[in-house]
Amino acid sequence: MTHDTKDAAARPAPGPRIHFNWTGRISLCVILFWACIALFGGWLATYPVGQIIDMDYFGPVSAKLWLGSDYLGRDMFSRILVGARYTVGISMAAVTLACVAGVVLGMIAAVVGGAFDMVLSRLLDALNGIPSLLFGLVVVAAIGSSLEVLIVMLGVVYMPGSYRFARALAVNVNAMDFVTVARARGERTPYLIVQEILPSITGPVLADVGLRFVYIVLVLSGLSFLGLGVQPPNADWGALVRENIAGLSMGAPAVLFPSLAIASLTISMNLFIDNLPTIIRDRSA
């Protein structure tokens, strides 16, 4: 064996390459941008969110007010930065709650089966039949609106869909030979779920998480637009649109920029999800 052959044998195999097309790259950059704004936007705000800066309402974009002023003369740039904390933060917490609970219960139901699977599936199917916005309106009207209520309510609304998706994937994997072999050698349910089933469904589950994040952002914005979401003096992007809707006929920046923020986040997440199967496939190649 020559020296070059020995070096080639000792050299580790190249790792998986992740391929992003330009759509995926731009979408990911927009998502990461809003994630950073949600984390650090409060420190970047040029004015306190409740301080009246402009004596004129619906002021235009200027050197002093980068995104104009709202219906009270407050700085929209600062309010959008701080509002990202509520829109992105609540949506991320709710989608984490919904998908973690749904995926875990879905895998358990697929592996255990029997009466447990049937009863749990019927209960969650009944909950899934309730329109999400209607369910949110009823819960918020009955209990009141707070950050904790919004997170739990949105998590409960979207957990049945995540359960059904994860269960369908886990049922198919559970019938495969490698799971049958693991069960035959005496492996218990936790091992089958964590070591055998979960790695096989991670890719589709991640795509489902991104899609449900978009749904939650839109429902949260809809609730806030109806006045049942984040309450004053705090405001998410949907509440900013509702507050300044009177300026729509004038093309006021105060109503346009929060709408663009919602659109940019949701569209970028959708485009990134569309590219996610390609990314996962290239990693496994």
C-alpha cells in the first residue's frame, strides 16, 4: 500500500453537505433576522414604545421617525421592534408546546396501539374539528387575554393536528422490519420511540413545525386584530395593524409596515419549508 493510499484510508470521509438554493438562503436570512429582532429588539428601540414623539398622527417616514408615527404620534420603528418579541415569542412558545406534545403522544399511540390509540385519537379528532379562531375567541372571552393564556390556547388548538401527523408517520415506521427486530429482542416502548421511530420522522416533523408556526402567527395576529390578543400597553404586529387601521386609506406607514412584517415572516417560513425536503435529502445523501 502506497503512502498516498494510506493517507486516503486514514482521512475521514467527508461529512454531509447541506445545499441551499437562493430562495432557501434568503428565506432563512429573513427568519433569522426576525428571530434576532425578537431577542434584541427592545435594546435597539430608539424611543420608549409608549412615548409620544410626533405631535402629528400618522406621520411620514423621516430622519427622526424611520417608519413614521402611529395614530398617537408614537415611533413605529420602536413599536415594531418590541412587537416582534410578542409575535415571534408567543408563536414559538405555542408551536413548541403543540408539536412536542403532539409528536410524543402520536408516537406513543402508534407504538402502544389498542384502546389507548383509539380513545386518544377520537378525543383529539373532536378537538381538531373546532375552528382555531373560533376556539381562540371563546377561550379568550371566557378566561381573559394574557401571554400565558394565549400560549396555552394556541398550543392546545394546534396540538391535535401535530398528533395526527406524527401518528401517521409513526404507524408506518412502526411496521418496518428494523422496529420489529428491536421489539423481538425485547426493547421497551421508550427505546422504540426515541431510538427507532423519532430519527425516521424528524424531517417531516420539522417541516410540520414550520407550517404550524405560520398558522399560529396568523391566528395570533387575527386575535390581536380583533382586540383579543396581546393587550395594551403591549402590542404585537396584529395589534399594531388594528390600532392604525384608520390610516389605511391614507397609506400611512403605521399600518403598512406591521402588515409587511407579518407577511415577510410567514412567506419566508413557507418558502423555507418548501426547500426543507431538499436540504434533508442532501444531508442524507
